Amino acid sequence: MKQFLFLILLCTLCHAQETFENYTKVTAYRLVDEYEDGPCSVLSYIQQERKTGKYIQAAESYDAKLAYSLLKYKKESISQWTKNELKCNNKETIPNMFVVEVNKFKDTVFTTANNCSLFLPKEEAGYFDGHSTIIASFTPEMAAFFDRDYKLEFATRKIDSIPYATVLINNKPLYKKNRKGFEKAIHKFQLIKTDSVFDPDNSHKTYWLNDMEIQFDGAEGEISQLSATRTSYAFPEKYTLTINGILLGDEEEKLYEKFPESTKYRNWGASFNDLNDNYAYEVGLKNSFNGYVIFYIKNKRITTIEVNF
């Protein structure tokens, strides 16, 4: 019996080791728009932006063939592809970068527009891919990622909008309410914080009700911003924020149904360290000057809702 259990354990360990040794991942970054007089390398934008959005879009692939092909082409290009001087000097833009991981090994591959050439920064040289082997190695998903015209999409992008009257706490509308109106309709605030560290003559107050932080602004002192964050604490009295029927803790997929345009880009604002988590969606507020709602996502659920009237 002991020998049998030992064999099972040995097989499990071997399988785990095999899985680890076969780990491959490719993270592709695209420069889809540029600053005016900005840097010429996608790497500089990545270091400045730090998140996906208007300037950088990213995609991941765990396809082993793609990972090994990119490493192979980087090595072969020096001796087998046509070399051209290609200086990154704000004239020649290097818009694409692939971070290739194979087990514990990691390398970076840069390519020019349309993945026509492989670029080596130290040499300031491009190696022309005359047979389009880089593109041929792409998975269908990676090919689709590079085929999209993100700049045009963002220029014509429209987000979904909802009536401001659908922003509610315990079914009571918030728009245009001042502090007294808020407390009369909903509840007195439990905590008021005053921040005057940076400007003693112009103190800033925030008001708290359970997990909601609220600010008032303007001549009439009307509500200007509300931020609610999901917590595990069970408050004695429940005050529920709803946005067009959406609640804190709801699954991300609920947003897909209600806001198809706003959720078209499903990693907007995601950190480059984790493209599939901790991102956000924006929805406009109708009849409210520049008003909007942001839903923050983590672990596929809504963890924070920010309302700006």
C-alpha cells in the first residue's frame, strides 16, 4: 500500500514538473496612437502609460509555437534577413513589442509597423522579414489583434449612456441633492473628514455613509462625486447603491448585457502586469454635463463604482 501511494505521488510530481517545464506565454504590446512629438518606441509608452488604453493595447497568448517562433526569428534574422539601419530617433517608430516567456526564460522582441521587420535596439537596425514569417506564426487571435485599427475605433467610439435618475441609494435619486437634501432623503452621514493639509484656506470635506464616500461641490453644494467600494463588513443598516439596476458585487457579465458599447474593450485601464484583471468600464450620464459612471472590475466582479455628476 505504501509503495502504491508513493507511485501515485511520484506520478503527480512528474506531471507537475512537466507542466511547469512546458509553460509558454507571449504578451504582445501595440502602440496604437502617439503623443505629439512623443518617443519613438512602444517601450517608452509602456513605461509612461503603465496601463492599457488610448495609446497602448495588449494581448496574451499561451501558444508554444508562437513563443518559440519569435525566439527563433530573433536569432536567425541577424544572419539570414536583410539588414537596414533603423534608428529610433523620433522619425522611425517602433510600435510593437513581444515579451516571450518559456519556463523561466524571458526575452523581448521588437517589430516595426505591420510586423515587417524585426528591430534590434542595440544595433539600431531592422531586419526585413521578406517572407512574412512573423505574421505567419501568429495564432488567429493574435492576427486579429494586429489587424484592428484601434486608433480609428477609439476616434469613433461611443459609450453607452443612462439617465442620471437611475443612480439611486435605497431607491432614492441622488442627482442635484445637496447635503441637507441627501440626509433628509436617505440618512445622516456617519463620518465627515476634513482635509486641509495642502491648502489650509480651502479645506476639502468628504462624507461617509457605510462603504460610500461622497463629495459636494459648486455654489449650491450639490453632490459632485460618489465612490462605493465593496467590503466584507456587514453594516448594521444597509444602504444600497444601484446604477440602472447594477449593484456592487455583480458579475462583470451583467455589464455586457446592459452596456455593449462601453464594454467593447475588456481590458481598458488594466495594468500591464495583469491584463485580465483590475480594469474599468465607463458609462455616460444623460442630461448631466460631462457626468459619467465608472465600474471597476476585479476577479470578474464589480468591486468599486464611481459616480461623477
